[in-house]
Amino acid sequence: MSTSETGPALPDRLPPSTGVTGATGAVTGDASRPAARVPIDRRRQPSGDEARERAMRAAISVIAEKGTAALRMSDIAARAGMSTGHILYHFGKKDRLLLEVLAWSQADLWAQFQEAADHAGSPAEKLDLFVRFYLPCRQGDERYALWTQVMAQGHDEAGRHILTELLDGWDERLEAILREGRDLGHFAEVDVTEFTIRAVAMLSGLSEDVMFGRSRWQHTSAHAFAMSALERELRPAGQS
């Protein structure tokens, strides 16, 4: 989804963890209080995948409380029950950690989306799911905020490559839905690439409005607005 300036929301559900957001947008683990810090046992510091996953879970929890600007590697280390040196060993610097948290969370979101899409009865239902997974849940959605803050940072070539792959992944999913619907005669004959560019641009704009708290979305559903616009253009000729 390289046409989007902000990127899609992070997952409503992440693998079980203390203090991360749940499927409804509510925060599990009573995030009104800081999640308990795990005592550091320097005799058994986690290694490999275990350490990376623990660090990313801890980072999501801290980001939800403090945001990325105030995030410190020492906060993540304390939350994960690891030493700051151990965190630095695995991620090197905060920018790299944020990219990996984003990629890890995105992979989980796509797995959820695919599971839901596999049970959808039509391309129209898959399109509805795509819009629901893309838009933020509410004003200030921590998951979408992570996207915007990471995107706003300067990145080296490797970082830009990661972000481009994540953004393009959403384009590819939408294009697949459009092609399926077009081939089955459920959608109008549209230029898939051009339609995708306009669709994700609209969704990104709606997402920014929701995140900002524009009053127009306090009593109207951004999801319903987006679906109405997309369905109107995708409706085959002759169908009312």
C-alpha cells in the first residue's frame, strides 16, 4: 500500500500479552495501571526468538502507555524483565525495535484478516473486512498511532524496505479482492491498480480524521461511509 501516507491500523488483537489492546479496542490487562514489571533474573536472560518476542510484547505495552516519543529502551527492558543491554543486543536502537514491533503486529493482523476472509461468503464481504481491518478503532487508536509515528521518522534503506513491504501488502490484498469480485461478475470492470490507489488514499484520509477526532465521525460511521463509496463505484452496470 505504497500510496498510503500513514498506513493501516495495527491489530485489534495481538498474541496474548499483558496490557495490550483487545479485539474491541478496549485494553486488556487493566492498562489504566502500568503493567507489572518482571524482575530481572540475570542468571537466565531469554535468548533468540524468546527474547525478541518478549521484548516486542513489552514494547507494545509501553507504547500503549507512553507513545513512541517517550519510549525508552530501559522501559522496555524493565517491562520484559530483561537488561537494557540485552534489549540493545537484539535490536540495536529504538528505531529498529519500532519497525520490528510494527512488522510483527502487522503479521498477526494479516493472519486475523485472512482467517476472517476465508470464512467470508463473497468478495463484497471480504471488502467489508478489509475496510474494518484498515480503519482505526477510535480516536487516538494506539495501533494506528504507531504507524503514523514510525512513518514520520527518518529511515535507512533497510527501514524503508520494511515499510514499503508492509504498505504494499495491503495494496495486494485489496487488489486480490477486487480481481475476484470482477472475475465473478460481482464488481464492475474497474482498473484494479488505479482503483486501489484511490481506495487506500480515501481510507488513509478517513483514518486521519478518526484519529484526530473530527466531529463529523462522532455520529457517523467512517466504515459505513467508506463502504458506501466503494460499493457505489464497484456496482456492476444495471444493478440498483
